[in-house]
Amino acid sequence: MIWTSGKDTFPYKAWSDLKGRKGLTVLNNSLGEAFDRYAKENLQFDEVPQLEQAFRMLAVGRAQYIVYEEDPGLALAAKLNYTGLKRSSAAVSNEGLHLTLAHQSPCNTGELRGRIAKALHKLTKENVMKQLVETNIQRWRKQASP
């Protein structure tokens, strides 16, 4: 996602909307091979060690946007009680996540692979991850409140 401060937001629909703007991301954060290549060739980008540092830099105007994943960004913003952040409605990229088992692992059986596939399908269908993220964001906000 593209994260901006509430006071310095801009419309984001495509990668080209980032040209000419100063951006941040976290060191070694990859957002897909195509975007990484585009960013290297076309964007002014700085990398910082931690997302919290990027949020602080954005808040004081040292950058115009941050490129970072949606759920971890929401979680950290809630934990730190940052309320002035805006995120784009359009994603920079959508990369699939994969669960792997070594071929020679004793855990790599047809039965276990089938059970994992069924469980992942059920979790996705029931939108469990979004619910867990939202529930825990509320918890972090309560913990961050004075």
C-alpha cells in the first residue's frame, strides 16, 4: 500500500503517480519483482531500518509516502496510536504467500498436505485473517490509550 500523512496526501492509482515524490520503505522490503525494478529505475526512494522510523519521517515531512504492506502497517499504526495516516485504496502489488514443506520432511505426507489445504481454504473463505487483524488492532489501540 501507499501510506501518506493526513496533511500531505495525494491520489494514488498507478506506480507513475509516485514519480517526482520522495518515498520511503523498510530495508530489504520487496514488493514484487516488477515493482522493485520500476522503483529502482523511476522513483526517488529511501530505505530505513524500521517502519516506525518511516512513520515518524512521514509525519515530519521528510517523505511524501511510504510503500509498505497493509496489515503490518495497520497493526503498527494502531500499536503506536498513529491516527493521521492514510493508505491508498489501490495496492502497489498483490503477491501471493506460499507455505512450503521440504520434500524429504517427515511432515510432508499427502494426508497433512490435504489437511493444511482444507484449513487454509476455510480460513480464507471465512476471512479469518482480516478479523484477527482488526481484533488485535483494537487491542493495540486500547493498550496505547493513556
